[in-house]
Amino acid sequence: MNLEQVHYVDHAITSRQSIRAFLDQPVDPQIIKDILTVASRAPSGTNTQPWKVYVVTGKKRDEMIERVCNAQIELYTKPELAQQYQETFAYYPEKWISPFIDRRRENGWGLYGLLNIQKGEKEKMARQQLRNYQLFDAPVALYFTVNKAMGIGSKMDISMMIQNVMIAARARGLDTCPQAAWNHFHSIVLDVLNAPEDEELVCTIALGYADPEHIVNTFVTPRIGIEEFAVFMDE
Ligand SMILES: Cc1cc2nc3c(=O)[nH]c(=O)nc-3n(C[C@H](O)[C@H](O)[C@H](O)COP(=O)(O)O)c2cc1C
């Protein structure tokens, strides 16, 4: 790879950010196919390629949004329903510790601050949470599933593939938001997708063209320096 190519690859990686407001602009289906073809070069343990993805647009997308938004609104008014909407795997820890909880808080309040949502403004928070299930207006939803028989390793494999999708999307001027929020409503999602019983929802990606005017998309998250997470050993 020459220096120019390195620059392009780095730019596709570093220009990815979670986009939470999309334009009402469709994505050419051929571009989605190209992205998925490239992304499928991801590694997987013993080349099992345990990923499956549902590309949802048009009426199916609208049906999905309507059903899940209705469930979320009902859950907001009847918190006792939470039991019904448990994730199949715990993405976050039950008990948070530093420094992760601090970064999580900084991230949450940073985003809410930008949207003018203050502590205690529960309705505003709920409305912003609901934006997840409206796909932040993205025209395309990608629902990623694995076969339940494949265990935890398959979640590593599919995550590598998903990152490829996000980077390949960037290379084509598209943007994404990875979303674990949908996992709570996996039973509805899988029902709308008519997915087989042995499939488990791992992650959802909102895909489309970013709205450059929306303030939420000015939210650029920090990273810790490599001196904080990398340990170099040569003895
Ligand atoms: C697996 C996964 C799930 C996520 N779920 C959500 C989500 O449900 N809603 C959301 O707005 N952002 C979600 N995010 C985005 C993170 O908040 C975001 O990646 C993080 O704050 C870093 O910001 P950046 O993606 O802009 O670099 C998720 C990210 C990952 C990797």
C-alpha cells in the first residue's frame, strides 16, 4: 500500500462517527451490496462466517419502526413490562466501575447537553431514546444476527464484520450508527423479519447520508491516548 492509500484507509476509519440525524435520501441497493461484499472479507474463527444481515428499507422499515416505537412508548408508560423486553445477552455490566462509568456519563451528558436536555428532563430523554427506534431517520436498517448455536465467539466474528460495514460505508460517503438499543425489542424485530427461531439479534446499524446541518452530528467523542491502553513489552 502506498502512502496515499494508507491515508484513504485511515480517513475512512477516523471519519466514522455515530450519526444520529440522517437525510431523507435513499441509498442505492447496489452500494449496500458492495459494502456487504467487502465487509464479508472479515475474519472469523475457522472461517465459520457466522453472520447474517437483514437489509430493511421501504414499507418493511416503516412497519418495524411503528411496531418497536409503539412498544417503547408502552414501556415508558408501563415500566413493569421491562421484563418482557430483556436483552438476550447483557451488553453492559450489571455493576459499573471506573473509569468506564465516568466515560459513559461524560458521553451521555455530552450528547444530551448538545441537545439541550438537562438532568431530570425525563420526557425529553425518552423522546431522544425513541429516536433510536426511528433509526434517526436513516433510510436503511441493517439487523445483524447469528445462529444461537454458535455461542459467544460468533459475536466477536460478527462485530468485526460490522466494523467493516461501517468503514466501507464511510469510503462511499455514507454514515452509520451502531445501535444496541434494538436488542431490547429482539422479539419484535425477529418477528417482523420473519427470522428463524434459532437466530439471535446482535446489533443494528442505521445506514444513510448524514444530515450535515443537525447539531447532534457535531458530537465528536474523545479517545484515550495509546499510553493509557497499550502496553509495549520488549524484554
Ligand atoms: C455495539 C454498540 C452499540 C451502540 N448502541 C448505541 C445505541 O443504541 N444508540 C446510540 O445512539 N449509540 C449507540 N452506540 C454508539 C456509541 O455511543 C458510540 O460509538 C460512542 O459514543 C463513540 O462515539 P463515535 O461512534 O461517534 O465514535 C453504540 C455503539 C456500539 C459499538
